[in-house]
Amino acid sequence: MCKIQRVSLSTLKIEKKGVILLKFNGMTLISEQQLPSIIKRLAHQILETYPGLTNAVIIGLQPRGIFLSDRIVAALHQELPADQVVYGKLDITFYRDDIRRELHLATQTDLPFSIEGKTVILIDDVLFTGRTIRAALDALLAFGRPSKVSLCVLVDRKPSRELPIQPDFTGKEMIDASPYKVKVRWKENDGVDDVILLVD
Amino acid sequence: MALSTKHLLGIKDLTQEDIQLILSTASQFKEVLQRPVKKVPTLRDVTIVNLFYENSTRTRISFELAEKRLSADVVNFTVSNSSAAKGETLLDTVNNILSMKVDMVVMRHSASGAPHYLAKHIDAAIINAGDGINEHPTQALLDAFSMQEKLGQLAGLKVAIIGDIMHSRVALSNIYLLKKMGAEVMVSGPPTLIPTYLQEAMDIKVEYNIDKALAWCDVANVLRIQLERQNQPLFSSLREYNMAYGITKQRLDKLSKDIVIMHPGPINRGVEIDSDVADSAHSIILDQVENGVAVRMSCLYLLTGRTNPS
């Protein structure tokens, strides 16, 4: 576990809070060297649970979950013939519960297969309050009735959860409620592969 | 990123970015409409009233479907069975409806500027579903969406708007939109149905010879002859109009290329457009109707996103 997770900010005096926040701003949670191993591990854990991905489909959540799902699918292709990995992308914008608070712009949904009776492995980058996954479950049901839905995330901010939703496959778990924003950066989008903490 | 306006009163008030945002969001809604479950919960705490002071089939059904597919609560109002028939003013009617906690008003009115007047006096977001001979913004947006879907992009496209330009809110909204998106616009029809100031005011081409207009364009948007708005004879007969300006198969066969045929409906078959043209493979008239629901969902969604609950 990295250091910042042990700093309990609620116990600090207000004036010190800002100093501490700035001190850890930009701190690395997952480094560029660690990321490929984590992705490979997640792919292997998925295969261990669902051997050969029989009757299972992978669905990445738009917009930022698909960077992770693209990598995991690439790792799965190392282990399985390409036609055994069924992969789609889901946008959940229209299922959010916060339209009056903030307008989100929709991106492409691409699910060119049936999910009826399948095991769906949802993939997202950060699991925070759980509200995105709640919306994703609703969105998913518009496409059919999966027999099972499981969840794979790169970072699990467990103490910040607002809904009873837990991941089945986790890259890294944060054990303290953190005042930081967890920013997952991807080479194809942000020029670098890592996960850092930012002052929100 | 959000729309620059609180209301959708006309294309005139929109920026190029607004139009792009509405069209790109509409394409996501079009995908939603292909799903086994076409309904999304997006506007589930939003109440919308459809105020139709003028007849409509397509637009009213299209708006109502868009609202229901977004899970909004919908109230319909048509003037024939309302208190407006008892002499209540527009503002009183709307204020009464809004006091029952309505968030958004979709309005069609025979008076140009009616929704603009309303926008000055009420807080709820207003969508203009056609005001007199002024604008019909959602029609122009769905026309643009359909053109973009069929031909790739709007910039550089040559669009001829043909027929009763004088009485058409569809024509004006289309001209504003196409100019903003970098398309070239020509209007064509009998001189009595084209306002003389239009060419100068809107910086567009005017062509009274229909065959030349068809030869020039990539898309022909054919408009209905609006007999209900014409209180003086502007051409001699419907049959003569068809012979001089109607879009017939013979006219299209003479062209060296295929052009896309559009019509906002309702069609007067055998007047401004012949049946074999309206039903041909080059016609995207029914695609326009289909796209209308997605485009209106997009407008409703983006305007709701601009209002705060407080």
C-alpha cells in the first residue's frame, strides 16, 4: 500500500490540510512499470474464474474504461484464440442519475452481440461511489438479461462507496477515504501510462 | 460543454458548436433507438408540456415519442379542447400550466414570435416546434442530421430548397443552419413564393428555373405548398404548379447525377412532388421522420442539462 493511504486527513487541522494535499499532489499510485503486470494479472484472474471465457463477454465502459478494457482484451488475446474473446463498449450517459447537476456528453455504444444468458464482465478504470456501475447495470439490462454480471476495475476506492457495489477483480485497492482525485492516464490518450493522485 | 442557449427558439440563436453538439448527441440517441429496450431513464424527473396551438401530426408524435423514450412525464395540450377557446391569453394559459410544476414547454403556434414572447416571461425552457412563418428549428436539425447521415458532411454540400419559401418556417431554419455549417444554399420556386429580400438578407442563391436548380444541387429539399397560409392566389393552379415546379421522375432522369430528395411532410403527392419520386430509393423522407425522434431526444436532453433543480 502506498503512503498516502495511511494519512488520515480528517484528523489534521484545517490549515495543515492544504499543505499535506499539495505535498502529495501528483503522487504516483501505479507506475508505468507496474501497470502491465497488473493488467496481465487481471486478465489471468478473469480466465481463472471463467476458463476459456465460455459463454462470457467483455464490456468496457465509455469513455475512460475502454482504455483498460482494450489492454485486458489484448492480454486475453495472448491466451485465447481471437474469436473466443467477445468484446463490446457501453456508454451509460443516458442512465446517469445526475443530469440536473452536470451534463455529460454521450459517446459511442458498440455491442454487436447478444448478452442474453451470458456472463458479462464489466470493465472500468476507477470504482469510486458506485453510481456509474449502478447506471451501467441499468444500461446493460436494456440489451437483454445476462445470467451474471461481474466487475473488473483498475483502482477500487472502497471507502468512498455510496452504493452496495463491489468489484470481482481489482488492480489496486485504496484503504482510506482520500480527498484526491484518482487520475488514470493512458499512453494513447494522455501520453503516459500510470495512475496518479491529484488535488481535486 | 453545453448548449449556449437556455431555450431552443430558432437556429438563428445557435452557434456552430451548438448544432454540432445536438447532431452528435442525436447519433447516440439513434443508437439507443435500435436497442431491444428503446427507453432510457434520463429525464425521469422532468415534466414536459406539449402546447400545440396549430395542427400537427408528425412533429407532435415525434416530440411525444422522444419525451417518452427519455422517461419524461408528458402533458399534451391542443387548442381545440382547451380554455384558449374560452378566451384565455397565451401567457395566462402557460403560467397556469407552469404553476403545476412543469419543467419544459414544447410549443407550436401560428403566430411568428410566440415562443420568443413566452421566453421573456417564463422560467421554463422552451422548444419552438414551429412558429408561424418564422422558424422550425428541430425540423432543420433533423434535416441536417439526415443529410449528414446520407452524405457524410454538411460543409460544402449544395442544397436546393424548393417550393413555397415564402410561407415556410422549415426553409428559414434550414437556410440559417446550412449557412452556419458551411453548406451552399439555393432556393427555387415561383417568384411569387420567394421573398424578394431573401437573396440579399441571407446571402443565398435564387433560381427560378427548377431544372437549373436540380442540376446544381446535391440535395433537393422539397417543401409543401402551404395553401392554408396563402390568402391570395400566388399561382394559377396546383396542376400548373406541378408542371412548372413539381419534382417529377422525368426531371430527375434528365440530370447527369443522382440527387437526394427530402421533404419535411406532409406531402401533397402530385403537386410539389410525384409519388414515384417520393417513394424512390433517392428519397430519404422516411429517414427524416425516423431521425426526428433521435434529434428531438438530443434537444430535450441537452436543454434539460442546462437547468438546475434549485
